[in-house]
Amino acid sequence: MLPKLALRGQAGVSVAAFMHKEGIRYAKTVDLSCGSVRIEDVEQNLKFRPHVAIAQIHSRGGTGDVRPICSTESASRNFAISLDGAVINSSELRGELLAQGYRLGGSTDGELLLNWLEVSCERDYWRNNLPVSYEKLFRDIDDRIDGAISALLLDREGNLVAYRNRFGLRPLAFMQTHDGFLLFASENCAFVGLEGKEQQLLPGHIKYVDGKVGDCVDHPLGTGAYKAKLCAYETLYLGNPNTSLEGQSHRETRYNIGVALGGLVARRLQGKPGSTPTIVSSMPHTGGPYADGLFASLAEHGVLARRREVVATQCLQRTLIGTPSERKPRIAQKYLVQQTSLEESTIVIVDEALIRGDTSQAVTNMLLAAGAKAVHWAIGSPPIVAPNYYGMGIDTLEELAFWRIWKRLPPEQRKQSLRFHKMEPQVLKIIECNIAAFINAATITYLPFQLLEAMLPCGHDGFDLSPFTFEMPTPAGQKRADRNLHELTADLSSSESIPAWGRS
């Protein structure tokens, strides 16, 4: 399963495995990107045959969240956790535990959750020799957490709890195979090639798997039914192309978006005749289906083009996550031009999103240095106008390309662009021209918001589209984003900072 989920992070994998009478052991994997996995330590001991195991794929370097955390004196009370997403109000929860006199280990959201669980278990169950009620335990957590959390919890008895919080931003798929395995994964692509019954864990639910007998029971954590608002980045960028929603794969969605983009790009290229065909290329690993769709669409619109990859990568690690100082050398090391000479070529690079613009700028400069006459960008999403506090590592407005060029616009254009996904087409063109100049491209073509809504398999109601609308999916996220926006637009008069019609 792990190689199929490798796109979620390339900084390593941690594993916690449980065997009856042996307890939990911790390990790491190697060679994840090569299509096979070797689990160190665990596989070296041939007598250790795990009954249960969980894994954490890391997007950043370090040992990560799957490791023993001891907040009590008894090591037998430890949990191991695999967590996808982020807690927005983590500082508030951490402050509560500290105020109660507890010493906390680590700084990650996974470690915070483990500390919270251990404190709750010690207070309500262990000191009274009572069995833990995971339903009550996670109901309390679900009531307190603001953010995007899907998690797997393994205890010292081999019991497993799968949890998806009420906002449902991070997916958690489940399969019961015909040959008796219970499988959980962030994406259902992990189950490709296996036979069994598959479903998604509902928001605000847990599945409890008894470590002794293997029984699996679903528990709702509240009386209300919560509707999932899946993060748009899952479909557009983060998810494996083979992952499907409502019977439609991410690859199909991305291809269809590329087709829609092709019509827009064709109109711009038809006014720029050239002696050689336009080259349609993608940003590697994520942009391929978008580029395939755009190339097919250009042919239908009579634009002479060739589909050829001109950008290659030297490593798999993504450049989206991390601080600017971490990302800059990674970008320089990752990308290279496939050919030494692209004399007089017109190139269309197709990518799923343009977030900060530094990667796009670096690739554009590489292609121009290799002789390209012009580099056009086709973006499979609308402009990214909002941060993402839910595990994507996009924490501020100032780092976004949209806001970098927004600061340079005249006051009236600033005001009009604050309509975000509802901005007029002519205002979007102004944004496109300015960002194109910012990254040294000939043109940039964004996917209009209305087209994105039409392409999504679950409809717009099934997705968190806050990157394009500034309408955050959680209260704490909205409060934080509004504060960030207010600080950035403070130079406008109070009547102009956020037009009433700019937000729904």
C-alpha cells in the first residue's frame, strides 16, 4: 500500500507494528519511491509477525509522528499514532494541558493528540482500572479540535481506532478484504489490486478494531450528520491520479480540466503564429493528466502542437511544503531541462496550481535560458488567494503570488480583485498579466472558478474551495485568515478593505 501513497510525502515513512505478547515496535521504511518497501528492524526479526501495523508518510524530514510518546510513568500505556492534516487551535489545547500541570513531549500535532489522549485516559480510566471508551474519548476530541484530522491510533493491546474529524477535509478510506484483512488508507488507490468491500469513513466517526478478535465497529461521535468538505488540493494536487471519488478518478478530473483549459489557451495561441509547433509539457508527476487534456483540446481547436516533456526532475521530494529558505535550494536541485537546446520554441507548461510563483519562475527561466522563444503557463485552478492551515504548509497570504502582485495594483483594481472567485473576467486578465510578468512568462491562463465547480466529481458542495474563495471550512481557520487579510489590506481605507459583495 505504501508505494501507492508515496505522492503524499517523500521525506520517509515511520511504522509502528504490534504483535501479541511482543507489544509495539517502531521502525522506518526505505526505498519508498522505487515501487517496493523494506521495513527496517521489523523485517530483520523473522520471529516478529505483526498482527497490526500503522504507517506515517512524512512530507518533511525528521522522525515524524509515529513513535512512542510517554507522558506517564508507565510505558505500557503508550499509544502510537499516524496522523494526516493539522490542528488549527493546537496552541489553545496545548495551553490547557500546560495549565493543568502536565509536561508535554514534542511539538507536532500528532504528539499533542497523544498527550491529550494519555491525560484523558489517566484521568478517566486508568487510575480507576476501567476499560477505555474510545467512543467517549474521541467524542471529546472531536468537540475540541478545529482543523483537518484523519488518524489511526494503535494502543498497547493491539486495538486500532480510525478517526476522521467532523469537518472531513482529509479523507480516510477503509477496505475489508475477502481474505480477512482490515485496511485503512488516506486514499483508495492503496487498495488497487485487492478484492473486498470498500468505503469512506464518515466525518465525525471512528471505527474501532478489537485487537484480540478483530471485530470492527463503527461509532458516530455526535447526533448530527456531518457532510464532508474534502480539501480541493486532494483532487487537484495531493492525491494519486488513481484515487477515485464518486466513481471518477483524479486522473479523469485533471484530464477534463486540461480539456477546458485548452479552449482558453487556444484563443491566445491562435493570435501568435509560429513556424514550429507549440510544445505542450507538464510539471512532472502532477501535471501530466492536465497536459494530456490540454493537448487533445488544442488539436480540436486547430492549434498545431506536440506533446513532449521538456522539464524533468532529479528527485521526487515536493517543493510545495517548507519555508522559503528550505524550498529555494530544493527547487534549484529538483528541476532541469530535458534538452540542452529549445531554440525558438513556444512552450505551454501545464500545472495544477500556481501558489507562490517561485517554482514557476525558476522553470520559466530555465526554459528561456535553453533557447525557448516564449513560455506560456496553463493553470488547472483559479488564482490561489487564501492560505491553507490544514496540512499543506501554506500559512500566510504574503507568500502567495496573487498577493505579491496585488500590492502593486492601483487602488481600484485592488478593490475589484478582492471579489476573489467572483471577480470580473477583465480583472482576472489583469491578475494573469501581472503574474505572468512576475514569473517571466509570456502569458498565464487560469481555470475560471465556474469551470472548476463544473469539473469536480462531487459538485462544489463536496469540496473545500477556500483556496479560491477565502471562505474557510472551520471557525478558527476563518478567524485566522480574516486577521491575516485585515493586516495585509490595512493600507486601504476601512470602507474598501473587504467589499461586502466580495464574500458570500
